Amino acid sequence: MTNMDLAGDETGVRGDEEEMTSLKEVNMKYKVHRLDIIMENGQSQLEQFLNNLEGEVVTIIPNIKKTSLSQIYGATAKVNFLLIVEKIK
């Protein structure tokens, strides 16, 4: 790297710091819900839960329970609950 390349990198870092400062000023609140799920009616269960939320859904994270040897090696998997992150207004 030359000195010119380093100067360009430093400018990029300063821009990121300014952006991070503006993001810190925004006060966002989140709530994490746990939804125990039964796979036979999982779709309707999830749909009903999501429709009852007041805020915006940010992400849904499945927890995969590995109990048997075939599940450990990835042949099958069982989702036993979901974590749902909601952004509150």
C-alpha cells in the first residue's frame, strides 16, 4: 500500500464514524418473542401470531433441535421454537 491508499482508507473510516454517530442518536426498541411451534400446524400458528403483532417484524430465527444421529448429520431437522424480533413503534 502507498501513503495515498492509506489516506483514502482513513477518509472512509471517518465517514463510517459519522454515520454510526447518527445511528446512535435514533432510539429504537425491540421485543423478542418465543413461539413454541408444532410442525403439523406450524404455518397457521405462525400466521396467527404475526397477525396479532402491533410492530414491524425484523427477523424470525428458528431453533433447530438435533436429537437423533440423522438429525445431527443434517438428514432431518426439527424446529421446536421460533424467536421473533419485533420493532416497537
